[in-house]
Amino acid sequence: MGSHPPSTQNCQISLGRLRVNMGNIYMEQGQYPQAIKMYRMALDQISDIHRDVRYKIMQNIGTVFVCMGRYADAITSFETIMEDQANFKTGLWMQSLSKLVLNSAND
């Protein structure tokens, strides 16, 4: 994206935000596969320059995987974030997921 003019960059960011909003709507409706698709499309629209936005989208993807019961996929999403930018919220999700998975295995 660095080689594109600023107007193209702004357009791509706007498209990314639109995809995130659509993903949020699908999430609210319980249409999890569609939500993941929109979040991933948003990631494609937003460059690495906007890392904080990309991490938030990846966190949304991890949250959707939790709602779907796909814990391994959720953990992968959260681990990717933690490798580059450790933060409290993501760490808390990782801890909660670990406990949930351990409790499920013991039942």
C-alpha cells in the first residue's frame, strides 16, 4: 500500500472498516462463518502500517472462533497477536481459553 497515492490508501482503509462493520453485524446475528469471512477480507484491505487495527480484527476473528467452539483456531489467532503485540485483553482471552479447554478435557 505504500506505493499507492493517499486517496487509494484512504479508500482501502474505508473498505476495511466497512468489512469490519459487516463482520460485527454477522457476529451479532450468529452468522459466524460470514463474520470470519468479512474480518479476513478486512485484513486484506488494511496494510501492515495499521498494525493496531489489524490486531483488533484478528482479535475479533479469535472471538468468533470461541463462539463457534473452535478453540484451537481461536488460540492460534490470539497467539499471533501476542507474538507481535502482547496486551492485557488478548492475554486474558488466552488464559480464559486455556482454562475452558482444560476444564472440558477433565469433564
